[in-house]
Amino acid sequence: MAREYKPRIVTANDLFEGDAVYFTASHGWSRDHGDAVVAFSQDAADKLLSAANMQQDQVVGPYLAETVMGDDNRPQPLHFREAFRTRGPSNYFHGKQAGA
Amino acid sequence: MYTYNEFDDAFVRNRVAEFRDQVERRIDGSLTEDEFKPLRLKNGVYLQLHAYMLRVAIPYGTINSRQMRQLALIAERFDKGYGHFTTRQNIQFNWPRLKDIPDILDLLADVGMHAIQTSGNCIRNVTADHFAGAAADEIEDPRPTAELLRQWSTDHPEFQYLPRKFKIAITGAPNDRAVTKAHDIGLRMLRNEAGEPGYEVIVGGGLGRTPMVGKVVRDFLPKADLLPYLEAILQVYNLSGRRDNKYKARIKILVHETGLDEIREKIEAAFVRQKRDFAGVPADLVAQIDEAFAPPLFDNTRSLAYEQALGADPLLRSFAETNVAEHKNPAYGIVSVSLKPVGGTPGDATADQMRVLADLAERYGHDELRISHEQNVILPHVRKADIPAVHAALREAGLATANIGLVSDIIACPGMDYCALATARSIPVAQAISNRFDELKLERDIGPLKIKISGCINACGHHHVGHIGILGLDKAGRENYQITLGGDGTETTTIGERTGPGFDAEDLVPAIEAIVLAYLEQRVDASETFLEAYRRLGAEPFKQAIYDKEKDEARAA
Ligand code: SF4
């Protein structure tokens, strides 16, 4: 049996501000990880990534990141790196956690 | 200090104008990221975890008050009110917006600064002893050589596409404060038996994935032969360095794989050719550079003010013990300003602090400031009689932490709080260690101890040469930290040895504490430093302290 596919989202950095953004169902970009559209198969993930790659006039370096679904059925970061990207640095209250 | 001539200025201005145009074209969509990325990197612009980052070169770590004030202005106007000084004697701004970067570069150009060659496979910012021109143990100020190398390497057509980045460090003193043995080329100034100045040339040092101590290829190189000799080294590297594998592309791998004798032969052969065609550095240029680095006019008026203040003020005394180093002029001292307050972020300075430093340099320090690779700021020439006033001003600005060379004077790279390449965070680790040792109140008792932390194998935090080195890794989705012991970044450079399995974040600080307590227990007496004790005892007692302890705790749990 094929290994179960881990759900993924597409994330990138905003071209202008440089912060983390997430690819949404309407093929736009949100600053909120929970808004990301989730791919539940390799095929869906590949399609999402190529759609995101068409938007390099808005973002830099789209890539797939593994995700877990939260109780509210919105995707949450799995890896600590992705969790940090949703918040900002830990030494100052800067970045997304500060609402910036 | 060296000031730009018209040629430098025009060169930098043109580059800014060119980059402004490139940024515009990226923003309007006419350049793709693939096209734009190499262009932005050439101008020091990285894209990090949360934002763009601009890395600004501070050649050989020397800046004046005007430049420092400009950095403060940039921090305030375009960043979040602070800047981060790095182990490469650069400053990084962590939060610029892409569209603002050309304006920042213009502001830098106004004070003769830029971000060129802070990235890419070229010769990077030449680093030097941060006590250059001031240290009591100095043979000669290394900065005229560093400046010559800066001019020679900037936009040198032959060396823009090297197999990999290339770093040169230089020291003019026998006590190596510039980690010359961990650079692609390290230069140590010395004199031969006839008393003529020259260099010991070291090649193939480096940290990163494959740490190596540099090897001496030339015991004594006469000063006049420097440029043709370096060109010879770079030619050999350019031709034979490996371009097939990024991880094997640094010159250290070439030296290691080829062997020192063969590399030396190749370099010497290339040198003969280079020297034949080398017309020499124009005398007027040499004179111009030498003049730019002429020592300031020292004020030798006798005064006992300093000694009296030391007697009266215990805080000043404790500051002087760690943060004031011997100057070549006995009426002066070198003041190191620690950017490592308890629990702070190593290397960060706020715009206000930068202005205080600029004011102090102007008022008391012959207008000179240095950035050290240990992420501190130096006032290299302060009259001893003025040190009490400087200390008082530093205290007011939260800059009087008296910990240079001690356990809380930690080097830490930005790690996963900022850096896109990181595998784990380093700043919170530094903060936790600093806070813990502050609670223990053992810092003075412990004495000289260098802790260095990197957030990935690239080793920007120099962990391999920390007496205690810490490397942050991603172990199956958890931050995990490897400890190395016994590293040394001075003239007796040694790569630290790994203790064994790594520690999760919450176990790391207790492990560091256990290592330090084991040292305190086993040292001969207070005069035996951590490094000396480690060299005498070996790794075993320290391993026992951290791994047995773990078992005990597991049993107790
Ligand atoms: S050591 Fe790694 S994490 Fe730290 S600054 Fe260098 S590349 Fe980034």
C-alpha cells in the first residue's frame, strides 16, 4: 500500500515585504496560514505548486510545506520552521505576531 | 581613516542607480526572480524567513561617527530601530522592504559605504583585528594592507566568478584576534630577521561543513610581493578549485585534496609569472592609504584621573578588568563595548545606542569605531583619563555590560529567528545561557570562556572555535543542539570536538551549566582557564558531567 500522503500547503515570501504568505483556494495569497488551500494528494499538490509558480510577479520561491489540520479544520504548520514563519522572531515581538 | 576618492564614489553611485533600476523592473514584473536574485545578492540583499535582509560591509570593521549615525538613521527609518552586527564585521538590517533598499543604499553611499561583495562567489569583505592601530602587541597596523586588498578585490574582473566565496582576514599582532586560520587566506604581519615587514601566509582554513585549520604556505612574504602572491593563490584556486560540488568548492578542500606541498609548488610557480608582470602598487596610492591610517595625534598629558576613579568606583573597576585592553600608547586604553547585555540578542544595537557610540567616538575616541567579529563595538583610542566619563555614558545607554571574554559574551548567528538557511534557532539559546549564568553569579569566577553558537552547519557563529561550541540542528522535526568542546580561534587555532549525542533545547542549558561546573571543580586553581583545563583533562570528565547526569535524571524520573 502506498504510504499515506501528508497534506501540504503552498507557501512563499511576499515579493514586496518579504514575509511569509500562503496560497489560497482562489489562487491568491494570504498572510494567515489558516487560509491556505490544502492538497491531500501528490497530484493536487503538484497542481497547486505550478499554479503558485505562475505568480512570481507577486511572490518569491513558492514551495510545498507539510501541514496538519486543526480542530477548526484549518491547516496549521507542522514543522517548527513553518510555525516560526507564522509568528516572527522569538527575540523581539516583531513580524506577524505583532500584527505587522 | 580611509575616505573614498571620486572614483570609488562614482563606482558606488553607479551601482546604486543600476540596482534601483533592477528593483523597479523586478517590482513591475519585467524581471523574474531567477533573473533578479543574482543581481540582488550582488548588492547584499537576501530574502530571509520573515523579510528581506540587507548586509552592509564595514571594511575591516572600521567606521567613524558619521557612518555610525547614518546606520542609526537607516535602522530607524527603514528597519525596526536596530541593526545586527555580525561575525564578519558587517551590519545586517533585518526588515527592509524591497522598494526601500535603493534609498538605503543611497544613504550608505553618502557616507562612503555600500553592500557590494557581501554575497556571491567573490572576495568578501576583508576582515581585520578589531584592535588594529591601537593594540599594544601590534607589529604594524594591518588596515593599510586590508584597504589595499579591498581596492584590489573590488570588482576585480578575474575574481568575480570564483568556484565559491572567498574570505581574507589579516592581523598585525602575534595574538590573533582575527581568526586568520579559519579563513580562505589568513595574513599575519611579522618581521624577518633583517627587520623588514612582511606576512605569514595561511591558506585553506575555514569552518562550515568541513572545518579546517589553515596551513602556512609561505613563512615570510615581503610586503611588496603581496598582491602578485595573492593573485597566484587565486589563480590556482580559480583553475583547480572544484566547481562540480558546492560543498567541495572552497579552497580548503583543494588544499586538503592536493596536499600542502603540491599546492605550494603551484602557487610559487604562478607567483613567478605574476611577479614578472606586476608593476608594483603605485607609490602615490601606497602613500595615500598610509596617510589615511596614520595614527591620531595622541594627547600625552599626564593624569592620574583614571587610577583615582578606579580606586573609587567598583563598577568602573570591574568594567576596566574585562572591557579595557592595553593600548600601544600608555596614556590610552582600548574600550570594548559589549553588545551582549544579560538576556539580550548578541550583536544587536538600537539606533539610540549607535548614536551614543558615535557621540563617544567623536568626543573621546578620535572619531574611530570598530566592529569586532565577536559582535561587539570598540572605541580603539580613548584617553585613560576619559574612560570614567565614557563608562558613565555607556551605563546610561545600557551599554556598560562588563563581560568581554566571559561566559555571557556569546557569539550567536541569527539562526532560525531570521536566517532562511537555519536548521534551529541560536539567539534564544544565547539568551537562556546568559540569563542562567547571571542567576548563578559565577561569571567572574569562571573567567575567560568563549561560547559560540551557530544555527546550522554553515557555522557563521564560529561554533567550531568556541571553547564551548553549540550547533543547532533539526532532528526529526525538533530543535536539537550538538556541543563541541576545546575549540580555539586564536593563533593556536583548534577545531572543537563533539561531546556526543545532541541535546534538545530544554536540556541544553543544564548541560552547558554542568560542563562549566565540572571545570570549576576540576581546575587546578582559578588561574587555569577553561581551555587550559580542557587541554589538560581531555573531554572525558566533561562528557561524564553531561551524559551521566542525563542517565541519573532518567532514573530519577
Ligand atoms: S550559521 Fe546557518 S543559521 Fe547561522 S547565520 Fe549562518 S547560515 Fe544562517
